[in-house]
Amino acid sequence: MAYIGRRALLAGAAGVVAAATGGPAFAGTRDPGRRRSGSGGALTAEFRGMWIASVANVDWPSRSGLSAAAQRAELLGLLDTAVRRRLNAVILQVRPAADALWPSPLEPWSQWLTGQQGVDPGWDPLGTAVTEAHARGLELHAWFNPYRVANHADLGRLVSWHPARRSGWTVEYGGRLYYNPGLPEVRRFVQDAMLDAVTRYRLDAVHWDDYFYPYPVEGEYFDDDEAFDAYGGGFSSRAAWRRNNTDTLVREMSARLRALRPAVRFGISPFGIWRNSDRDPAGSATRGLAAYDDLYADTRRWVREGWIDYIAPQAYWHIGHPTADYTALVPWWARTVAGTGVDLYVGEGLYRCDRNSDTPAWRDPAELSKHVRFARGYPEVLGHVYFAATQVAADPNGAMARVVADHYGSAVPPR
């Protein structure tokens, strides 16, 4: 999950815990507790989720090397936080960097558990998370990162049997290792690695973040020349070939997931800008980095083709932002999903909310509450997801408490 300024770090049954108190109404005639899902037309609850990032111990575990009991206690504490904040879903990062938070036969145990890649932590984090989330009436969406291998560039630091050691499978870029998206065998393997978890656990969704091709690093070149020479013929440009590689990963994973576990949803949380309108008349009224041009991710196409069940764009900008205004992004995404059958949840940058922020809007505890009120004006918006769990719990400037008080006070029906 990227945040601007944090980029380097960064599906079935479940109910909703009903709150006892009533909450204020919002503008419009729709009941915020009952929303019409685009995927099936059935009345469902508003989606209220939070991301739990494990990479670099951003959210959980709080540090590597904790005992199994301590790791479990922290995880259950975060699930309890979601209930307390009247959320109904958690999106748990279980494959942060070509590793696993479950006993995978294809990839090593994550270093973010024990401090050493490949070491058994003594328990099953994903299995526990599924069981305990469902016991609390929460959906559990398993969050996978497809291509990141390591937050360093040394293949020798990976466990001896790591699949990334296979010749030519990785590209070093920006001081990190990535699987090469241009290789069909790599795309097949990363799908296999993720689908292993789908076969083992009663997941509510498979969730991907915004990392496909890596975020641009000034002065550096992503060297996929050999793959392009082998597979790039017939494409108008390298950029078109790269976008096709990403499209292929999404399309293939969608087909395989639906064949294997039709009830498991497939969701992606891309960077919030598809394209800027100065590059494409259909783009949003923005002037920033764009998924289509900079990350080779045609996020709009995934919606239009119906390859995914939901999309949760990271709209991590405040109302009135000079280059990517929240009030421009949300309507654009609402228009994009309209009539497609793909559900839209808006990703919210709770991590930005800080009483010491240099941006006045983020110092205001009401900023995110304003976001929810604005987004609910669009029937295509079926909920929100908050980054990240640490801020949902700590709530440094009271923004999350304000959202709960203003919008999440009323009871909601099971999803």
C-alpha cells in the first residue's frame, strides 16, 4: 500500500457488529446502513475496512522477533480495534515481499515475523486471523503484493531455496528487488503462491495493493530489456507491453480465482489517479503521478472488463488539494464504476491526519468525516477503507473518532 511520501514501504461469510447508538443522518435519501452492491444488486452493508500492513512492521507485528503469543495478542488487539471503530472488514497483508504469513510450500516465512526469513514463527497468523476475524463479525481480506521481493537488492540475503534466486526472475531497481512482470513464468508463479492461501483458508477476498511495476525512481532504469526482446514484439511501445503484462496478471488471476473459489472476491487498491486529463480527455482533473503512465497499470480497464469485484483507489488527498482534489477524484471513480458491476470503496489516508501536519486540512479532525459525507453523495460509493491500522487505533488527531461519531453510529445489517 503506498502513500505519497510512504511509497518506499510501501475474498465467505462475515457479519457486521451492530452498534447500539444512533447516528446523524447524511445528505440525501439513501440509508447509509443499507447500500446496493453493484456486483449483485442485493442490499448490503456499507463497507468499512482498514488495512493492516506487515511489511517493515508498519502496523503488525509491532516489531520482528516477538513471541508467538505476543504476535497473536497484537493481532487480536487490532481486530478488536476494528470492532470498536465499528468497521466490518480488515485487509491483512499476508504476502508482503515474496514471503508468507502462513505455512506456504512455495515461499518462505516472512522475516517480519521472526526477524529472519524462512523461520517458522510457531503459529499460523493467517489461519488465526481468518478464524478470529469471523468470530468478531469481520470480513478477512488477504492482502498480497504480487511482485516485491525484498526491500534490499541482495539475492544472497534470501533463503537458499527462494524462488527469486532463479536466473533472470528479478530486476534490481531503486535498491530493491522485484520479480520481472514481463516473464510469463513469473506471473504464473506469483499467482500460484497467492492461490495456495485461497485453497487453505476461508478468505472473504483476495486483495492487491498498488505495486505492480515499481514507483519511478529518478535517474534509474527498470532493466527488462531481455524480457521485452523475448515477448515485446507486436506492441507499439514498451509502455504498452508493460501495461499488457499487468493486465494479463489481473485477468489470469481473476479467471483462476473464480474457477477455484467463486465465492472469494477479488479486489485491488490502486494509486488514486488513473490518468491526468492533460494526457487523456477521459482522465481526472488531476496533475500528479498516474497509474496508467507511471506504474503501467490500466486500472480503469480492470473495472470495465469486470476482472475484479471491487476497487478501492487510494484517494489520499484532502479536499481542495491543488493537484489532486478529493472532490475531483471521487466523482471520476464513481463515473468509472457506474454500470460495470464493480463495487467502489474509497481508500482514505488516515495516516495523514495529524495535529502537527504542515497541511491545515490534515490537522482538522473533521477532514475525513467530510470525505465520507461527500462520497456518500454518490450511489456508486459503497464504503471506505482506512490506512492504516496503527492510526485507526491511535487516532493521533481524533479524525477516526470523528468519522465514527458522525457516520458510523447507527447499526448496520450483516454484509
